[in-house]
Amino acid sequence: MCERDLYETPISGIMLTVFGSVAFDTIRTPTKVLKNVLGGAATFASISASFFVKPGLIAVIGKDFPEEYHKILSKRLDLKGLSIKDGKTFRYSGVYDKTLSSRKTLRTDLNVLKNFKPTVPDKYKKSEFVYLANNDPEQNTALIKEFDNVKFSMCDTIDFWISTKRSAVIKMFKQVDAVVINDEEARLLTKEFNLIKCAKKIMDFGTKYVIIKKGEHGSLLFFEDLIFSSAAVSLENVVDPTGAGDSFAGAMMGYLASKKKTDLASIKKSVVFGNVMGSFAVEGYGTDGLLRVKKLDIKKRIALYEKMTSF
Ligand code: AMP
């Protein structure tokens, strides 16, 4: 990877739109319990992407969403697509085991997310890159059809949607170029254990690229017969993995949108940025890890990543 690939100044305009959940998260980690902190798949993904481009965010929040959280988002994102509805913001609650490698969902309260009818603001319609973060698959599928000029789209999902709307998840996969999914969810969805078999089944649903995230063990990118394996950044101090997957995906999309590229070599590079941005997310609680990142930190960590992975 050469220097000019590492990081460039964000370009203006809505090149990338992110749609998905903005949430209050309650997370139990072995070292801290976080209550109603800023979370949500679209939150992590769009903040991560904002280091590469200025993303447009489409999401819904309730009237209980505090000014303080709104400010965090408005500093980094275009919020024309953020709807404020009567009612409560989406809430998610989960607990990690002591190794921080497995998370159990305790509660999912859809609140204003339920029956939300998202629309795409005119100024986002020409977005060439669209990321459908974890969200109701029916809403995701309806929304992607509203864009005029998509060059690369990607989506994610989570156990909740696989268990409650499996066929809608599969329908959503047909509409996008890439699916990013974690290993446990890929197994749950496909009922296969081997990840290559999982990826093949997901590609058979109708998507070209599949990226299976394996937490601290990195990720696998699948395209036709190719498997590109990449390591996670090895870290000594991990405190809260929430949002790592979303940050990974947001970085991929942000990188690709900043380069306006969708070729395989660029997608491989975007996965490296995904690993790097995901590594910042796990070092802080909630969004803290991402929010304290500076451009220079990204450069340094890419350099570290190169050292860790080249031989
Ligand atoms: P990750 O750790 O990358 O899997 O993402 C966790 C984030 O996803 C949390 O901040 C949650 O608010 C959000 N989330 C959890 N469950 C759902 C769901 N069913 N739909 C949308 N977002 C969710």
C-alpha cells in the first residue's frame, strides 16, 4: 500500500449515504456498564466513514435524543436525512462474556424504527456509494431502489433480523453488491458451519462480494473463486467491541467513496482500512474509541498493520 492510498482529505458532496440504526445502547462489558450511550449501526459506520468522505446519514431518532449526541453527529455528517419522530429512539442492550469475544443480545426495542418509512433526500439521490447498515431488511430493500446512480452498495445484518425476517434478509442481499456479516450471523443465516460454505451460499443469494468478519481474527473477503484473508490489528487493550463491525464497514465504504473506485484491488484495500478503523472502535467504550481518532492515528496504524502483515 503506498502513501497516497493511506489517507486523503475528505472530499465534499454526498458521495456516500449510510442508512441504518441510530441508538441508545446499554452494554455490559467485564469492566464497565454503559447505559443509554450513543450507538447504532449507522452511527458507528458513518462516523468511521467520515474520516474519508462526508457521508449523508438516513436514520430516525425519537424526541428523547439529546442535543449532545446530535452535535456529535452534526460535526461529522450531513443530517438532511435524519428524521426526528414522536416517540423513543431505538434501544439496544447486550452483554459480553469475559473474553469480549461473544455478545448476547438482551433487548431490542425498535421504538421509532418500527414501521419507519425512510425517504432519500434529493441531494443524496446521486450517491454512488450506499451502505445499508444493520436495520430492518424490508426498509433497506425499499430504500436502495430510491437512488439513481449507485456504483457500489453494501449491507449488513444481525441475529435479530435473521431470526425475525430471514426471507427479507435474503431479498435484501439480492439488491446489493456486497454483504458484510460476522461469522456467527453467517452461520445462523446459512445453517452451515464452514465459512467458505457460508460465503458460497450467501453469494448464491445474489450478491457479488461477501465479507465475513471474524472479530479479533480478522476477516475473509470472497469474490467468485477468490478468498482474501486479512488479519485484525492485534491489540493489547480492548474494552468494548460494540460497533467494531460497523466501523469496519463504514471505513470500507468511506475509502471506496473517497477513491470513487469499485475494482477488486480497491475493495481489498478498503478491507485493510476496515480492520484499522475497527481496531480504534474496540479501544474505547461506545463511540469514544472512534471519536478520538485523528488522521495521523490512521496513518500510524496503517503503517503498524503493514509491519504486522508483511513478510
Ligand atoms: P456491531 O457491534 O458492529 O454488531 O454493532 C452493534 C450496534 O448495532 C449497536 O450500536 C446497536 O445499537 C446496533 N444494533 C443492534 N441490534 C440491532 C438491530 N436489530 N437493528 C439495527 N441495529 C442494531
